[in-house]
Amino acid sequence: MSHAHSLPFSVLDLAPVPQGISVGQALHNSLDLARHAEGLGYHRYWLAEHHNMPGIASAATAVVIGHVAGGTKTIRVGSGGVMLPNHAPLMVAEAFGTLAALYPGRIDLGLGRAPGTDQPTMRALRRYMGAVDSFAQDVVELQAWFKPAVPGQLVRAVPGEGQDVPLWLLGSSTYSAQLAAALGLPFAFAAHFAPDQLMEAIAIYRRTFKPSEALAQPYVMICIGVCAADTDAQARRLSTSSQQQFLALRRGQPGLLPAPVDDIRAIASEAELAGLDHTFRYSAIGSPETVRAKVQQVLDATGADELMAASQIHDHEARRHSYEILARVRGDLVQAAA
């Protein structure tokens, strides 16, 4: 934790649509949270591409990034991530080139290899089905669109060419870790929903990293779930919203973000409860003290350069408060390391 003084904390927003709220209100909530995060000193604010998910409002990710960047001043805004198999790299370069032209020095482009959806929706997105297999080529192609055009170049990314848009690779396995290392790109791991290969992926990334124009040394960001409240009991109750949403997804019934319940054990089987414990094992759920201990544990175990927090909390004010507590936790950790 020697770099704790500069350890940035960031936000992953899944643009949740809670029960009883319209999509428009959910998107206004995202901007409100981004402004709040900016005021609290968070480093970046990322939005994720998902499709056919009633509880997630950020399918048109670049549009939502524009909405958030336009309503904030200093915080970096980006994708966590854009699912590259769903898009022609040129269109991604144009969209993010446009954002970078509007909000220079503030736009990040995190890229994912999964489609972020189911097979029928994948077909509806009208990309050929082998797209996942061309991920590495697509990333390299995307990098090329951001380079200044050369004489005689027939196709140009306008906007896009010559723009400074940092590319990140996002992963929940070792594949993206290897690719990020080979291309010398920063790497973000989705430990908030896929904890299993976290330590292995980070080790591979650091061991095989090749310096590039983009990055001299490996840079690892870990995303974990955070649900912070004034007491452990309050936080545990609030966290039942994301648990229910995850169970619904596992049961093949994705829906809106549900209100919290008093006892998750009443609505889940033993096997499902074990699955929840496993999936959320890196999550920091509890009072400020509990969250601080868990975050410290994750940072010690991973040596992460940056921590990103995903907080799927039904009540918007409670969600704002969770990020307030996490900002204070960061302050405590920085002081303790000084």
C-alpha cells in the first residue's frame, strides 16, 4: 500500500432501474451520482453496456457517457465497458472520438470481450456470431483508428483520428489479462461478479506485461461491489437488492432492481445462498469500519493501482451515502499509509 497516497477510487455505474422508477429518472440519477462522486474526489465514472436487461439503463453506453460528461466538470467518464463484439471498431472510434472532442482529456474507453447479453439479443445486434473470436484483432484495429491518418488512407475515423482516448481491457478471466499485457494496456478486473480468476489474471498480466506507447508499467484496477451504510445491519439489508437481482438473472428472469428485503434466506435456496456468498466474496458490505477492513484486505491481496466500486442500491439517497462512506474510507487509508 505504499502508493496509497495516490490510490484513486472510482465508480462503476450499472445505471440501475429500481422498481417504481422510470428509465429517464434512472439516467438522471446516474448524472446526480456522477456529480456527487466528482465532489467526493472519485477519479473516474464508468458506465457498462448491457442489453435486454430491464434493470440496466446504459445499453447505449456512449450516449449515457455524453449525458454524464456534459453534466460534470473534472471527473473522467468512460465505459466499463463497451462490448466490442457488438460493434464495428470504426463506429466505436467515431463515438468515442466525438466524446473526446467534446470533453477533451476526460474520456476512457474500456473494452469487453463478452457480448453483455444473451444469444437472441446478440443476433438482434446484427453482428456476425464469430465476433468474440476476433476480439484481439478488433482491439488492434480500434487502436489504429485513433492514430493520425496517413497519406492515402481511404477510410478515416472522423472524429477519432489523433484523439487521446485511453483504451482499457476489461476482464473476468485470464484471456483479457494476457491480451492487455501483450498490448501494454491498463487492465480492469470484474471481481464484483466474477471473482474466481482474479488473482491468477493479475499475476499473468503483471508477469507478461510489455511496455507500450500507452503505458510503461502494468496498471491494475479491481472492481468490487460496495454497499456501505451507517451500520452493518443497514448495509446487509441494502445489499439484498443486488443479491435478488443476481438471483433473478441466475434464474433466467432478469428484472428491475428490487427493493431490499429483511432476510434473503427466506427467498433463496441453500445452493443459491452459497452461490451468492461465492460471487460476492470480494464485496465490501457493512459499516464504515467493516468496509474499510474489507477494502484494505482486497488492496493488500491484489496490490491494485486503483479500486472501482459498483453499488447496486435500490434507494438513490442510500446509494449516494454509500459512496460518501467509501470516500471517507479512502481518506482513512491514505492517512494510515502516509
